[in-house]
Amino acid sequence: MTETDAIRTEIRQTLDLLRTKLGVRGTSAERALSRSKRLLPSWAKGALAELARAEQVLDHPRLSLTLDRAALSRSAGELRAHLKTIDVADRRKGWWLGMLGGLSFNLIAFTALLIGVLVWRGFL
């Protein structure tokens, strides 16, 4: 296995983790980067951008020699380590709790406003 194949497999593994943990559907690292704007912290976006640039250069035989393979594998490893810590069930539960919290706040605000209008108009 050559070094370019090793980098490609690391990028592919990272994209698979992005797909399973965050639901980012992208066939390339560049597409995955554009689709994961708010889902990743800034350092992880930088690591993914570095992998996307490397993915474009890997196809060229001479330009691929200019890549820093150690830095790329370190970036991919850090990104994969971060993605492995994400709990999908907890994210889903947090989304539902956030939605229910917003809905309950809106109902409480509407009820308070309705009672205020009824008192102001003299019905209560």
C-alpha cells in the first residue's frame, strides 16, 4: 500500500465517520466540508479543509509528492478521535428537548399574553 493510498483510506474513514455520526452526506471531503458548517468546531473544520485540499492534490502524481503526510494523518486522526466521541442518541435527545423547551416557552408566553389581554379588556 502506497502512502497516497494510506491517505485516501484515512480520508475515506473520516468521511464514513462524518456520515454516521453527523449525517453529513458527501462523496468528497470538500463536499462534506461545505455540508458540515455548523456541526463541527472551527479546528475540526480546519482539519477537514486540510484533508479536502489534500484530496484534490492526491490525483496529481507530482503534486502529491509535496503533501505533508504526517500532518495529514495527524489531522485525520484528530478529526476521527473527535467524531468518535460524539453520541448520536444524545444529540437526538438534545434536539428533541430543545424543541420541546422552545414549544413550552411559546405556550407559556401565549397564555400570559392572553391572560394579560383578557384582564386589560375587562373580561377577567
